[in-house]
Amino acid sequence: MKGTPIRIRMRWVVCGLLFLVTTVNYIDRSALALVEPILKHLLGGDQDPELYNRHYSQIVSCFLVAYGLGFLLMGRLVDKIGARLGLALSIAIWAVASISHAFARSVPAFGAARFALGLGEAGNFPAALKATADWFPPEERALATGIFNAGTSAASLIAPLLVPWIAYRFGWQAAFFSTGGLSLVWLACWLAFPYDRLRKAQPVVESRQQTVARASFGSLLASRATWAFACSKACTDPVWWFYLFWLPKFFHERFLVNINQLGLPLILVYAGATVGSVAGGWLSAAAVRRGLSLRKARLFALLVCALGALAVVGVPFVRSLPEAIGLLCLATAAHQGWSSNLLSTPSDSFASVSVGTVVGIGGAIGSIGSTAFTTVVGYLWTLDPLALFVMAGFAYLAAFLLFQIGLGGAGPSSQSATQTTAA
């Protein structure tokens, strides 16, 4: 196996780049929540807090609506032009959109900036998951996905330190200039990396799928595996957005944590999420090594994570910040472990040339659920916050049941076997 170490090394270099872009992606999108205490004064939150909460949820919803539309567009586009160009286009759009926040001064202006950001950032996961399918064999994809998906948590470690410090020292506008600038730096590195040349030189994974044509959009929409994935996303994606956009606000209002003190609580919470992302991917890989089929290994890991996610239900009942952080660590770790496995299922069930489209469909349906839940949060935040945490906790068990019922006989074990035989 001459050259195998080089192939393996390049595979993990790609994974590292995907980790970095996912980190930058989530730093960009979390910047708004981290400067929210400042924007609250700018947008009139001091005069009418209840109206402001609804306005804030509307701004967040603009991102989610665009994110859903962007998933449909970018997912199919990534399958047509490839992961390298698709991700480059995506990050160019979101870098400009991130910077545009600095010029907003009203609810409609921030909503427009968030809408543009959502369109661009929607390309990250379809392209990253397609790249994972391009470079990694099925048994390693959940681990690779867990590693690059840990960028969502790493961003949540970095952003609370970086964004508030920049906003406090140089003004809130500088925070958006900085996050957009990080995106442009990564874009330059990605374009310099010889992705296509190296991939053609080592067709280790794709060799078994070269005879598989890209499936039509209609056939993918008709697939039970697509809808099992999409419905699961619709149940659980809203919970992560709830954490990302509302946790800083929760710490500020419940435990009086100001913008300069947000860093440590959020770092601790998302440190747990980072561990959970990698551990979730490792769990299913370990189950495969112990003899479980790929489908059973995924289901086992998903169930473990769904049970762990129930920890968030206890958050409203605790009296101290450390107790809340502990429960949230477990809940966010469970979410990321869940995501690492769920995001691997499209490449388990479909050829690489169709993965981007399936991820796009799932992301769009997930955004519909996220938008609906975010609207509910805007109304219940001051009226009945306990209900929000209960819904967040039980969402994963509901998703697990939908996934298992919806998948039927179209699971990874059968689909992957078909793809392997095609080689």
C-alpha cells in the first residue's frame, strides 16, 4: 500500500480545513447574540422589553428562513459544482453579509443582514458533508463529521472571548468587521489548497461510486431515508439555535451575567459540546468495530444522545449558575453527539454525488422547524420559559422515533451495501 500514509494525511488535512470553516461559520452567526445587550439599547429594548423580544426573534427568524432556502439552493449546487467551489461561493457570500451588519441601525436592516448571512452560511454543511463523503469511507464518516462538526462548539468557545472583547474595546461594529474578515482569510486558504488535484490522485473512496449517477431531485424527495433525516432535523435543529441565540440572554437575565462576564459560562457549556461532538462520532464507530451493522450503530448512538439531551429540562429548576452550566454541558454535548451521527446518515444512504442535495433538503426542513420554534420562543420567553426547556429536552426522543419509523427498510445497511456492490 505504497503512498497510503500520504492519502490518510491529506484526508485529515481536509477534515481540519472543514473544522476551521465550521468554526468561522459559527463565530459569524453567533456574533449577533453576543452583542445583543448593546443592540438592545440601540433597538429600543429599554422602553418596551416585550416588544423588543419579539423583534429580536424576528431578526433571528430572518436568518433561519434564509438558511432553509439556502440549503435547498446550495445543496443542489454543491452536488453540481463540487464541494470546493460550492464552499468557496458560500463563504464569499456570508463574509460580505457578516460585514454588512456593521451598517445596520434598525430591525429591518438587521433582518436583511441576517437574511443574507443565512443564504451564504447554508452552503457550509452540504459542502462539508459532501467533502467527507468524497474523502472518507463509511465507517470513518461519523468520526470525521464529529471532528468538523466540533467547530460549531469550538466557535462557541472562541466567540464569547473574542466578540465581546472587540465590541467592548472597539465598538459593536468592529465585531462584525472582524468576523467577516476571518471568513475571507479562510477563503484564501481554501482556494490555495489543491483539493481536486489531490482527490483525483487518490480515488480511494469514490472509486466504488464512480458508476453511480446523481439522483434526480424528485427521486430524493420520494425517498424515505431523505424524510427520516429531514424530520429528525426539524425536531432537533431548533434546539441548537435556541442554545446559540438565547443562552447569552438567559445567563444575562437569570444570573445577571453582563457582556464582559459571558465568556466563561459559555466556554464551559460549549467545551462540553465539543467533547460530545467527537465522542458521538467515536461511539458509532466503536459500535461498528464491535460487530453492529452501520445502521444499528447509528441508532444506538442516537438513542444514547437523545437520553443525554433530557438534562436541559432541569435547567429552569436550578438556583445557581454552576448547576445550570453543568446541565447545559451535558445537554449540548448530547446535541453535538446526536448531530455527528445524524449528519452522517445521508452519506450512509446515498452516493456522494447526491449527498449535498439530501443535506440541503434536510436543512431546509430543519430551518422550518427552527423558525417556528424561534417564533414560539419570542412569545414564551417572558411568559413560560419552563415550557421551552421541556420542549428542547424531549425533542430528541421524538426525533429518534421519527427517524427509526421513517427509515423503514431504507437504512444505511441496505443502501451502503448497494453502493459497495456497484464498485
